[in-house]
Amino acid sequence: MAHELPGDSKLLQDYRFGFVTDIAAEAFPKGLNEVVVRLISAKKGEPGWMTDWRLAAYRHWLTLREPHWARADYPPIDYQASYYYSAPRQRPGKPGEMDPELAKTFEKLGVPLHERGGLAGFAVDAVFDSVSVSTTQRERLKKQGIIFCSMSEAIREHGDLVRQYLGSVVPPTDNFFAALNSAVFTDGSFCYIPRGVRCPIELSTYFRINALRTGQFERTLIIAEPESFVSYIEGCTAPARDENQLHAAIVELVALEGARIKYSTVQNWFAGDAEGKGGIYNFVTKRGHCRGARSHISWTQVEVGAAITWKYPSVILEGADSVGEFYSVAFTHDRMQADTGTKMIHLGPRTRSTIVSKGISAGRSANTYRGLVKILPAATGARNHTRCDSMLIGSQCSANTFPVIESRNATAITEHEATTSRISEEQLFYLRSRGLDEEAATALIVHGFCKEVLKELPMEFAVEAVKLLELKLEHSVG
Amino acid sequence: MSAAAEFELRNLRVRNGTKEILRGVDLTLQRGETHALMGPNGSGKSTLANVIMGHPDYEVTGGDILFRGRSLLGLAPEERARLGVFLAFQYPVAVPGVSVARFLKAAVEAVRGKSTGGAGGFLKGVREQMKFLEITEAFLDRGLNEGFSGGEKKRLEILQMLLLKPALGVLDETDSGLDIDALRIVAEGVNRLRGPDLTLLVITHYERLLKLIEPDHLHVLMNGRIVFSGGPEAVKKLEEHGYDWIREQVGAEAG
């Protein structure tokens, strides 16, 4: 059958985010050492405690080894060959004064940075290489006491909050990439929702890697005070280049009593060409902490890009009756490798978690779900429901599932369901007999397969995610 | 003959793997006619239906399938559908997570080659047909054929036929697994579409459907060949005497 073909190199041409912005940039010398760490901190005008925090992380990083337990093959990364800071030379003050090239770039990416004429229901923080270049809707949010700004600004302007929470969910010592990020992170988004406030619009960050051989190390911190709510969206793209680029981000979420954080991602980093040349290494640590009783954190991710994905958005369920959710669609094609999943750590009584993972592999890609559900002795009456489904398109791809459940409380209930399937000839024939071509039929089947996850995305975002998924499928089938 | 027949099978030979299933089938349907195709289990009826639609598992080794004088061989199933060929499946497959509403809209748009506009206007037309087929509203939000009863699946097949308005409809044992009420509803649905623009091939095991959808001609398929063709009066004869008298007529060959 036609869909036995490996992926389509047309995808490379059609990765419509693969352009490069020609903009004067200021970059530090290549390589990583204490001087570079200090330079980054100085460049951002950080207080001494922040510089020390970075240096401690850097020194710890030197003692660690790059982890290779994931099901992903890649040569050792030369950390001295990368640039750790690159910023557009002309820093904008207000969005109105933004460099026209930058404004054009985000316009091409479909990211609205105008205060008016943009999407009224969104506030956007736009991160270009190492710096945040624009944050919209801030005044509107400020009226409700919501802080939404770049991480650099937060360190300068809201030092107490940052100092209290930064690294409190993902400590610098957490893992190799977390230590690296803590030492050299250059920007990201900061968001603070005061007690009892329901954030009226979607907050979002758009990450763009532009410069060559530059790692992007962003850091996002979201704090939801008691009884507050926020829905946060993250999107990312990068130019199509022959060389691999490292993206090692950290996202920390803190939900206090009765607070709810909904975090949605559509990850569309450049995935490399049909032969696996180029693409982003997406090595990300994302973790939420349900610190208060009845708090609720939910991760929804649609992963359709990156050469390698190493990412396990997790929730620590400490508060009694807190809820953690993980909904994931991971689509791999050509030579992509994804090792992704979640960890749900149940500490508090009656904590509940739900995991729904849908992996779709095409071409010669490898797609792995790796999950841990850990129930500690105090988590009386904890519950977890896990559902992992894998779908294979063609015969040269692979799917793996590594679900681990560790329960140390006999009253806990865990359920696990898993399936692996191929798109069946009968389904295709049925849909084709109704006039749909093979691509459209496959897209419909995959859409149905992912439905449980897609319905968790905010409405407008879901429409975009479905379009993106269909576009990717179109080029991997037939 | 001056004008080409609406639909024609010419000495059609079909293989599935190494097994020859159709061994030279000839059949001609004029526009607007309804033909019934009967035959015992394993005679090749369902193969015939699937081959008309272009199922990839079957290999046509000889002969031709002509629709309005044009060969369908070499056309993908979706191309046949867009020309106006429709198959009501004996065992419609489930496509989990794809809602009936979404599927119907995609199918109608694919066959017509244009958008049906907003979902609201489209669904209004769908609801009217659903009412006729006694299908409840909740049906639209369910996954396609997911957990459907046999009767629900068959009704959905007929609903699709009513919406797609094919020129050639092939019903593959649409009556199997239906109780008498469901059978009546399904038959009324089919009859609703009958007229000079619809040519029908009704494949069935049982005469009871043919009392509700009266054919103009009846054919019997045995061992991959048409062994008997007659008028509607043959329905009654088959009901009373089964296939034995045909077997006797054609002798050992039909085996």
C-alpha cells in the first residue's frame, strides 16, 4: 500500500515556519564557562542572589553526566560548540517600537502582538532566541493584580516572588538539563495570579529559535494563589537547519489551595529532514506542584515537532484532594524520536490523577510513552487512571510503552489500559468508499484516535492543533 | 445497443490471493432498474459488492466493470464514490472517536467536491432524513459505528445513501441481522430514493427484503458465476423451492 512509504521530504519544504529572520543579533562567545554564566546574569541586570544561584547550578551541572536512558539515539552533544546568548540588537521598549523585522516574524508565525487588532482573548509573551521581545495585554491584566511578564523583568521587578518560588518545583539539581537550564536560562515567562482571581484571558508564550547554533534555555514560572484560575498556552517553532539545536527548558507550576492551572502546549519545533538531518533536541523538564488542598493542575500537549523529544510533564499531588491530569498526543514521522510521558506523584490523601496518552508513529520514527504513577504511604484513597494508546502508520516505525506503577498504600486504586493498533485497511476502505482520499481518511481516523486529548485544548487552539496535525499527516501518508 | 448501459459487468474474474472467487460474471443494469442478486453462502456475492467499490484485497484478473460506459478498474474507491457509486456495507467498520456528524459532513463534501457550508444548515437536512429512518438525535454525536447495534449500523448505511444520492447503489446484505420493524424502515429508506436516477443492485440471502424492495430482475450467483436470471416472479419460486432446482438445472458445474 501507498502508506508503507517512509516519510515525505516534502514536509521539509512545507514546514512553513522554517524561515530565518535576518536581524542583527548580539551574541556571547561560543561555549560555556563561569564567565558566560556571569555575563548572562550581568546582561540582564540581575541581583547578586540570582548570579550565585546560577553559578551553583553551573557547578553542579559540571558533576553530572548527560542522561541516555531514553529511547533516543544521538551523538554526545558538544556543549562548548553552542552559543548561550543571542538577542536581537535593538531591544524594543513597547510593542509599537518593535523592530519591524521582528514584528514581521511574529506576524508570519501567526502570533498577534498588537494590543488592538490582535486576538482579544489572548495575552502573548513572545520569546525570540534568548529574550522576551514583547508582552501584550499587560495593562488589562494588571488591573486584576495579575502579573504577566518576561522572566528577566520578573527577576528585576518581582524579586521576592521569584526568589520564593524559582526552583521550588524543579530544583537546579533535579537532572542534567535542569542544572544546565538553571545556569544559563536567558528568558521565559512569569505569571502570578492573585488569590481568588480567575484570569479572564488565555495567557500564552510563543518561543522562537532563530539564531544559528544557539541553544534556547527558557524558564517559565506560574504561581496560582488560593482559589485562582489560569489557562496558559505555549507554542514553539524554529527555522529549518541542517544542524541540531538544543532546547532545554524548564516550566514550574505552583497551585495553592483550590487553585487551578491548565497548561496547553503545541510543540512544532523543526523536526529535521526526511533522513533525520537537523532539527531541535527538545529536552524539557515540566513539573507542577499541587501544593494546596483541592488544587488542580492539568497538562495538555500536542507534540508534532522536534528531532528528539525528552519530556515528562508531571504533577506532585501534595494537597489533599488535589487533581493532576496529563493529556498527550505525540506524532512522530520520518526519523523523529519521541520519549515522552508523565509522572504523577501522589503524596496527599484522596489525590486523583488521569493520564491519557496517544502516540502516533509514521515513517521510520520511534515513539515511546514512559510514565510513572507513584503512590506514597500517606496517599490514602488515591486514584489513578491511565490510558495509553499507540497507533502505527506503515511498517517501519515503532511504538513502545513503559508504564510504571509503584503503590505503597493499599487503599489506592490504579487502573491501566493500553492498546497498540495499526490503521486498518477496513477502516480506510470504508472511508474511501465515501469519497475521502487516503490522506483525508487517515487524518479522520487519527483525529478520532486523539479526540480525548484534543477536546482538552482551549477552543481556538484546538482548531489550530487539528490543522497542524492534519498537515503533518498529509505528508507522512500516501 | 446504441446507448451504453448504466452499469455492466463483463466476464468479470476476481481472485483473492490464490483463490478464484468470481469466474466470469456478466450482468447488465439499465438506468433506473433494480436488480436482485441472490445465492447461497460462499457464492461470491460480497466479493462482487466489494470489487465494484474497489476493495484493495481483491485482484481483477479478467473482464471489466463499466459504469456509464467507463471502466471503473484502475479507479480508487474514492474516485468511484465521486462518480456516484455507493456500497451499503454488510459489516460497516467502527472508526472510534469520529462523530457521525463529522463523518457525514466529510463524506458529503468529498463526494460532492464542495463544502456544505456551515454545520447548522447541513445538519438540518440530515435530521430530516434521520427522522424518516427513526434514528434518534443523539446518534450524531456518537463515534462512527462505535458500539452500534446491527440495526443501527444498517440504518446509518441507508442514511448515508440518502445523503450521498448515488447513481448506483449496491446493498450488500443490508437485511441481515435486522428484525422485521428495522427491515421495514430500511426498505422504506431505500424506496425513498428509488426512481429513474437510481440504479440498484440488491444483494441478499433472503426473499423477505425483496418483498419490500421489489426488483425488476433477479439473478442467482453460484460458485462465482451467474447461473440464473429471471423476472420478479422468480423471487417466489426461490422462496418456495430454495436453490436446489437451479442446481439441478445447471448440473454438476454449479456444484
